[in-house]
Amino acid sequence: MSNEQKARIELLQGTLEMLILRTLVFGPAHGHQIARHIQQHSEELLQVEHGSLYPALHRLEKKSLIKAKWEKAAKDLKREFKYYRLTPAGRKQLLSEESKWRQMTAAIGRIMWPEGADGQEG
């Protein structure tokens, strides 16, 4: 795998992890709820596949940014789901990631839409 591919994968993983942490600010959720929240709040633009979601959840858990606990489902007491919760370290990490994200999107915005540009290339 090339360095460019590794960097792209890290960016994607980091972005997904940030979105998971942000989703868990609203309270505990199981994997399907997290994926659905990201999809719905991105107006269906972002689709989180289970093959990406669960490895990201495990990475976050390993870093102690989230905690997981098996619990009975609220509607179906016969089923158990693994609910993920944000830890204090996860909240701190989210604040850091949000700050980096704002800086990066502002920098990209300045390049894509410079002030005074008329939208035409010269």
C-alpha cells in the first residue's frame, strides 16, 4: 500500500471516528443507531458501512475514548445490544478534532473560494 493510500485511509478513519464521537455526545447508542444518525444528519450523503463502523468503534474503545456495555434493548427485552458511551477522554478528543476540522475546512475554503475571485480561472 502506498503512503498516499495510507494517508487517505487514516483521514477517512479519523473523520469517521470524529463523527462517531460527535454522535455519542447525544447519549449512548448501539452501532446501528450510530450509523443511522450519521446517515440521517448528513441528508443521506454519508453511508457508514458495518465493515468500517465496527473497526472504528473498536479503535475508539481501545483508546478509551468510548466505553461499551451489553444491555437489553428498550423495545425488545429479549435482545441485547452493545451500547457505546463517550468517556471524558472522548469528549476532550472530540473538542480537539472539531478544532482541527474547523481549521482545515476554513483553509480549504480559502483556496476553493478566495475573496474577490470571480469564479473564473485566469
